[in-house]
Amino acid sequence: MRPGPSAAGHAVGSAVLAFLFLPVLAVVPASFNNSSFIRLPPQALSLRWYHAFLADPEWLRALGTSVSVAVLATALSVVLGLMTALGLDRAPPRLRASIVALVLSPLIVPVIMTSVALYYVSRFVGLHGTVLGLAMGHTLLCLPFVVINVGVALKGVDPNCQRAAEGLGASPWRVLRTVTLPLILPGLVGGAAFAFVTSFDEVVISIFLSGSQAKTLPVKMWETVRVEITPVAAVASTLLLALTVLVFLAVQIARKSNRMGRSYD
């Protein structure tokens, strides 16, 4: 039997995680500052900057644009990622390796290079500064997460289940809808969550593709920090953090419900 990690190993790992993660959490108390600049710890707690955020139409418009872009990019990524993963599952090994390298390339190529290329292409086709253009640009970064998650889920599917459905006369579409999709649903949901969070937090591509009519929340935060650092930027960061946590909590709940439903079956 292999020995498990020691108490010292747990302590070191926890210390490293705390060192990496606690600075991110610092934006939460900073958002409750009563003063006009960020102070840690805050001398007095106040919802002043939350009221300022909610009363500013530019911040609300940027938040709405981020949600719209993230939802559209997630939908595109899920559809394209599902089709890609299903194709890779049946592709020859050499072709599979080439397609996987192509799909994962946006995670390898520096984002700034991808952003410049998307900027020129989006201006040429008239999608620069539009929600659709932003969503299509974000899809490049979101797609690999969906393909990886769905591909891992497909590896755990017993091929005999699909063969049994085909042997009973089910069409390929019905096999996909009634057998394959329910079995890979946890991977699909996980990929969709990663895609949504990746799109919602993306800033580099958004800076190049956004315009006056389509500006995401991270771009608005970047513009604000360039001029002045006020606690309203910490409010926006807290909202980004809270939404990310809520998305992954929803994924865990969905996976748990799926496992419980399958165990009852």
C-alpha cells in the first residue's frame, strides 16, 4: 500500500494555496471600503461603492454585455465542442492527434497574438465592436475546455450501451440523444462551466474586439484602473469572483444530482 501524504505535506500544500488564493480574496473587504480609495483593512464598512456600481449605467451595461457574450460563447463552445469530441472519439489516431493539436492551439499560442489576428479579421468582416464578434473570439479560448471535458466523459462510456441501442433499431440521432448525451452530461456541464467563466473573465481578446457599444466588464475595469483605482473596481472584481464561485457550485450540485439519479436507476 502506498503511503498517503503526511501532515507536513498537507500543511505545506495548504500554505501554498493560501499564498496564491488569499490575495484574490483581498478584493472582497476592499469593496466594502467607506473611503474614496482602497484601504486594507477598511477603517469602516460601507455599501457606498456597491450603490455607486449599481447607479452607474456604464458599469451595468458592461456587466450585461459580459453576461450576453459569455452565454453566447458558451452555447457556441458546447455545440462545436460536442461535435468535435464525438468526431475525435471515432477518428483514426493520427488524425485525432492533429485535430487535438489544432483545438488546443489557442491555449498554447500567446493570447496577444490571437487577439491581434482576431482584431484584423473582425474589422474585415464587420464584427468588431459587436457582441457576436466578442462571443466568437471568446469561443476560441472556450472550445478546448469543452472538448477536453466531453472527451474525458466519452472515455468512460461503455460502447456496448450504444451498440445495444443500435441493435434495437435506434437511429444515430436517437442513440446520441437518449444514450450518449445522458452518460456524458457531467462532462458537458463541466465544460460549459469552464467556458462561461473563461469568457466572462477574458480581458485581452475583449480589449481588442470591444467597442463603445460592446464593452465587457473586465474591459471596463481595465479602463477604470488605468485612470484611477477606486473601490468600485473592487466591487466589480468581487462580482466576478462571486459569479465564478456560483457557477462551479452549480456544476457540483448538477453532478451530484446526476450521480444520485443514476444510482436510483
